[in-house]
Amino acid sequence: MLERTVDHLWQSLGFFAIAWLLARMTRPNAASIRAWLWSLAALKFVIPLGWLYAYGARLGFPVRHNALPPPALLSDAVTGALPLATPAQSFAVNSFALVFALILSLFAALICLRWSVRELRLAQRQRQEEEARNWDDQPAAAGFFKSAALTAAAILVVSMPVLAGAVEDRLWRQAALVVDTQALRSANIRMRESESGGMLPSVIASNDHVVIHNINIKDLVALIYGVDQFEVFGGALPWMSSPNYDVNVTGPVHEPEAFDPYSLRQPVTEYLYQQFGVSIRINGACQEPCGRHETFLIERLK
């Protein structure tokens, strides 16, 4: 809690610095611009950027396939920028240093907040005076470069936390996928016909097992290989689409909240071969073991 508070105040001070620079840049222009800047600077001390970060994590980072990480350049940029944006949470800090940082940042934040409120009131008075003037006695327009700088600052302040949250969430899920793939390689699998009727398939993961409810073999293959069900072709094998099964997988799951069925591809592939004689090909390459029947996936993972 203290770490998040320190980081919030640190980010608010950085936001104040940006607002101060933009306010100085737009001093010859309409006071309404500075009124907006100082309003946002004061509001930032109340609203944490962590909300935008959490929203980005909830959205997630879109990748072409579950096994693919975000672009390395983007991942490196986010990983390198997070310690600057969240120093208290990024570094191991003892309690004394943390309390000292909290007191110092809180003192600086109070000064900056008071400054923001004072400048906001001044800008509002100037705006009222400008509104009382004649139309030919108004301040100069902001112009292209100043408007571009204001727009860029607004986009960066809003989009960077959202992007950071999305990338960090993808990296977290990627790490959990790697661990689960190794841990579940020799997992115990049992399948029985489902009694769920018309319910849609569902995946429930816990620390020691995974349950996949009401799914047929074709959709199971699509699920564990991270492709669409219409990209799985099984030839003249009607039993691949009916009946539906409940699949119970017993094995350790590193992060149940981040569980990805793609980590089950090895044990499920072996189980399908042993129980049904089904082999799977991806882009023409057979996924061991290879046997009598084949389930083809289109060229999706290249």
C-alpha cells in the first residue's frame, strides 16, 4: 500500500511538471488552455494512473497466437520504463526509506497541488477577462506546433499506462504458460461423456487440476492448440464432433488466473493418440505421436 501511494505521488509530480511546461509554452495564448492544464494537474493528485494500468491489463495485449510474446522492442521499452514510473514497487526499499520517501513526496505534492489550484484560479480570472474583450482583442491562437504538443502529451499520458498494463499482462501470462507447459507435460488425463446438455464448453483451472466441461474432440484440439474450431479438419470422422466430453487434467498449475489451455497440448495430444488413435498435424508436420488418423490444422502457427 505504501509503495503504491509513493508511486502515485511520484507520477503526480511528473504530471505536474508536464503541465507546468505546457502552461509556460501556452502563456501567450488563451487562458482556457491553461485552465484545463491546471485542472488536470490538480485532478491527477486524486486519480492514480494505476487505474489506467489495470484497464490495460484487463484488455490484454493482442497477439496472433497464444504462444507468441509481444514485440521484443515494445516489451523492452515497457520493462525499462516501469522502474522510472513506479520506483517504489520496482526496487527493494526498506521500511525507513519508504516512509521517508512518502513524507518527502507528500510534502512536494502538497506544494504542487497548492500551486496548481492557485494557477487554476488565475487562469479562470484571465479567461473571464478575455471573454469580456472585443473579438479583435483576443490572445493569439495556439498554432500547429503547440496544438500538436498538447495533443501528443494527452495521448501519451493516457495511452502509456494502458499499453504498459497490456504488455505486462501478456508477459505474465507468457511466463505462466511456459511454467505450466513443463509442469503439465506428464499430467494425468481422464475423459468421460458429458451430461451438461446444451451448455457451452468451459475451462476451470485450480492449483492442482484443470477441468474442461462439455467439449468434443474437434473443439478440444482447437482449444489446446489455440486456433479457431473451423481451422481443424478431421476428414470423415463424425465422432470428432459428437459426443461431448468432460476432460479432467490432474497436475500443478502455476497461476490458475492466467491458465492457458495451450499448455495442455503435449499431454492431450498423447492421450488422444492412445485412446482414439488420433494424430495431429500442424503446417504439414506431425505432432508426436503419429498414428492411424490425422487431424489437420491450417497454416496458422507460422
